[in-house]
Amino acid sequence: MTRRRPSRSASADDLLTTLGRLTAQARRRVELQHARVELAEALQRAMLPPFLPAVPGLRTAARYAPARDGLDIGGDWYDGFLLPDGALAFCVGDVQGHDVEAAVIMGQVRIGLRAVAAAAGDPGQVLSRANDLMLSVDSTLFATCTFLRFDPVTRVLESARAGHVASVWAAADGSTGVAEDPGGLPLGILPGETYPVIRRRLTDTGAFVLVTDGVVEGPAFAVEDGLGRVAALASAAVLAGEAARDGADPGALAAEVLKVAELTGHSDDAAVLVLCHDSVPEGPVGTFGPG
């Protein structure tokens, strides 16, 4: 018996039908992913503060950029708010993981930090309580964070960090450094974790810059190189502000620091927080060491 071959037209029709079905499936997947990315970005931006607090002698600014490929959005945040005692609180952090889940957890952590900071005595206590709070929600994700508290009367800046990338400082005498302060584990890993507090008096002109790792680290960049670039930018901004006698512009500095992320080849989102502080007429010279 001779097997009958399908006609060429029937084979072509079947092929076109299959290709059409596969194309429609691929389009639906792309549209779904695009919708998830748009939702994550909308959640992220809605949860970031519309403005940051500032006081005479302290100017602040922040910048955020989503991942360049649009797939890794959702984990990074910055925040700044006034505490009941008149002090100012600032933080930068990064939730492990991305997309909508990370954006939601980020929002929970940010609100949790605000809630516990109102009653905690220092940034170490804030992070410790936030750590326990994050563990209580039974999430599989964790978060790194640096939390600051600035007293405008004493000009003391207290800081603590939970597994987060180091901060950078620059002073008007041209000196710069990376604040490799001791810290604890990221939030959401170990119950009862403690976080050392470092105190600095900001009585001299300078800048303090906090970033997430998407700014300073990537396939093409070691974190040390990224932090070095940030330190150089901070120093240039402080010196330019001194020369112009109007102080460093925190918004311009934050924008320049964010550009460092373009050099790293990163695929993560990125956040920058800048504090520019002026000198005071009297009092001892401020330092950036433990106090």
C-alpha cells in the first residue's frame, strides 16, 4: 500500500497555524512580564517618599533608577522622615529578590522602620526591632539596610547597618573615606541580632553618601572601585561648594553618583541618598570616626 503524502498546501497551512499559535503565546508572555515590571515599578515609586527632611546646615537629596533591563526592579529604597523628638531619620536599603514580591516586602520594611524608629532610642535598636518584625511576617526574603539618626541640636549623626554596602564621606579639607563601620546581619535572617551604633559629629563642612550595591558593584566593577568613584565625586562636590561659598548641591551630587551605576554593568536597580552638611560658627572640629 502506498502511503499518501499530505499536500504541500496543507503542510504550509499547518505550519502557519502552529507559528501563529506560538507567536500569540510568546506575545502573551511578553505582555504579562511587561505588566509585572510596570506594576513593580509603580509600587516602587509610590512607596518612595516625595520629599526628604532638611534643617539649617543640612541639605538632603536622593535618586532612584530602575534596572536597565526592566527585570530586576523592586528591591531598593531610600527614606527620610522627622522623628517625634525633632531628630531626622534617614535610611537606604535593598530587599533580596526582585519584581512585585520584593517591592511589596520593601514597602513593609520601610513602614516597619518608620514605626519602630518613633519609639527606639538609636539606629541599632531600630534595626534590631525591624529585624524581629521582618522575621515575624515569615518571608523568605531578607533586606540589607543602613539607618541614620541626625540630631540638629548636637549635630551628632548616629548610624547602624544591617549587611549593607558601606557609606562614603568627604570633607572640605579634601579628605575622603569609606565608612567600613561594624554591622550586623541583614534583616530577616537571625532572631535577636544586634547592630553596633557609630556616632559622628558633623560640625565641619562635608558630605555623607549612602548607596545600594546596584550603584557601585556589578559584573564590570568591584565594589571597592565603585565606592572610590563615589568618594571622588563627593569630594569634588564639597570642594566646589566651598569655592562657590554656597555649599555642595546634594541633588547634583546624587545625580552624578547615580551615573556610576552605568559603569558597573549592573542589572539591579539603584538608590542614592546624600547628606550635605555645613560647618558651624563655633565648637570643635567634627570627625568621621567613631564617637
